Amino acid sequence: MFFRLFRILLVSFSLAAATTLATSPMTANEAEAAKSKGKKKKSGKRLSANRYYTMRPFTLPLMQNGQVMEQFTIVIAMELGYEDARSDVHRMIPRFRNEIYKTLYSLVTFRRRGSALPEIEIFKKRLLKVAQRVSSKRMIKNLLIQQAFKRDIR
């Protein structure tokens, strides 16, 4: 009995640790950027930790005839307008996520005519307007869509 309880506690703690690590903000990138501020920039595919703030993915259901048939996922990075914007953006993330979800739901979920998803440029323009409305044009210079895809529900 004691061994079973111990195993249950061990599994629950490991799941809690994995969840915490997966949902923690991008502080490792900030520390890495502060460490390599004076060094020459490496050429790679990663976005600059100083210039961009990458948000967690947004996932939406795609409905057809009242049933969820597919899901749409989009990953967004915001280009910051000035050095101290990162802390301001991090503080405003709940508002950003709320407004972006509202816009995405209006663009994607219940589309009746045409394709289920509009073109990426439409997403970019609308989401940039939303981000600048929530913060300011000075804080968010541009928006980059890193990934956008849809997949069937299993």
C-alpha cells in the first residue's frame, strides 16, 4: 500500500514539474541574451531574444456543420519597438491573448464561405492592429507569424 502511494506521488510530482517547465515564460532566452549582449551575433534561424517576444501557440477549433472537425494553430512573435518593451509586453500578455483570441475566432472558427482559413497576410494585418491597439504602435513595431497550420481532430 505504501509503495503504491509513493509511486502515485512520484508520478504526480514529475507531471507537475514537466507542466511547470513547459508553461514557464521565455526567461531562459532572456538570460542567454543578457549573457551574450557584448558578443557577436550568431547566424541562425532563431529570432533575436531582444527584438522579438514569442507568444505561446494559439489553438482554435474549426467547425463544420456544428461539429469540430479540425483545429488551427498559430504561433506569433511580436517585434518590439524599444529595449524595455519586453517587460511591458510580458505584463500585458493576458490582454494580448484575450484580444488575439477574439480576433482569431472571428477570422477562423465559423467561416461559412470560401476556404476555412484566410491568407496569412490577412492574419498578420489584423493581429498587428490588435496588438498595437492593446499596447501602442511604439511598443509593437511588427508581427511575425512563425507557424500556422491546421490538422484533423483525432
